[in-house]
Amino acid sequence: MKNITKGLCITILSIAAASCATSGSVDQKIAAAQAQTQADVNKKIESVASQVETVQQHQKEQDAMIASLSQEAKDALKRATDAGVLAKGKVAFEQTFNEDRVRFKSDKYELNDEAKKALDEFAAKVKGLTDQYFIEIQGHTDDTGGSRYNEDLGQRRADSVRRYLSRQQNLPLNRMSTISYGDTLPVAPNKTKAGRAQNRRVVIVVLE
């Protein structure tokens, strides 16, 4: 009887010890799983934080770039963005053609030889771009004449540039748009001959 009791006690103790060992193993597995889960969560948090920081930095750079642009370039960028024609949503470069290169006489929109040469140089620069681009050509006038007439004249100047770039330099028409500012955005006072000459201009904004 004593042997049976002793054996029974040993068996009970063995079961209890096994149970404790099993319970300890489960606790360890749970703790390990919780630690791994927390580590995964921490990695995801760090990844998201890094992405947010990258986006914020990009936004700061974008804001700084936009702040440095002329009003014409800002307007062109907004129009192109709204139309969904940009890949990067940025201004590649901007070029103004006024009295010193593209010489528009008062009330005129024809391109002379010097103007064509300047546009040839511009086209070569555009063709050197490796990414897709979009061009907005903006026509401006002095304040001679009425506002409606000047708006039409500015449009004719922009259209003559677009036509030349397409026909002579083979820049695709579907990547170029035109708009007229008329006399609404002068860069110099219209009270002098020199000021009016500066205002008779075409601004070309190249977007990516």
C-alpha cells in the first residue's frame, strides 16, 4: 500500500512538473510573439514616419520652388496641373522673349530673323530634355489700344511662336498651348517707348 501511495505521489508530481514546464513554454512563446509583434509595429511606425518626413521635405522644396517662380510660371504650372498634363508637376525652365530678341513692333505679331534664331536656340534646349515636357506660350502687349484688342494681339503673338516651333523645329503641337495676357501683366511702365517695348513680349514656360 505504501508503494502504491508512493508511486501515485511520484506520478502526480511528474504530471504537475510537466504541466508547469508546458505552462512556462507557452508563456515564453506568448512573450516572444508579443515582442515580435511590437517590433513589427515599431518598424511600421518608423517607416510611416520616414515617409511622412520625405513627403514634408518634398512639399517644402516644392513650395520654395513655386515661391521663386514668376507669376506667369505659377499660372502655367497651375493650369497644367489642373489639366493633368504633368508627370513631375514642376517648371523645367522659363524663357522670356522681348525687345532684345523677339522684336514685336507695335501692333505686330510677325517673327523676324532674329526672333526665329532665338526660337531655334530655345527649341534646341527643349529637345535636350530627357523627360516628357509641356510648353505654355504666353503672349503680352503694351497698353496701346483697347483691352479686347490687346488680348487678341497677345494671342496672335503666342500663336505665331507656336506655329514656328511646330513647323520649323518639329515640336509636337499637342505638347504646346497658348494663352494671351494682353496688357494685364506689364513688366515695365507703359509711359515710355522703352517700357512699352519690354511689355511687347512672349513668355515660354516649359513644364515637366
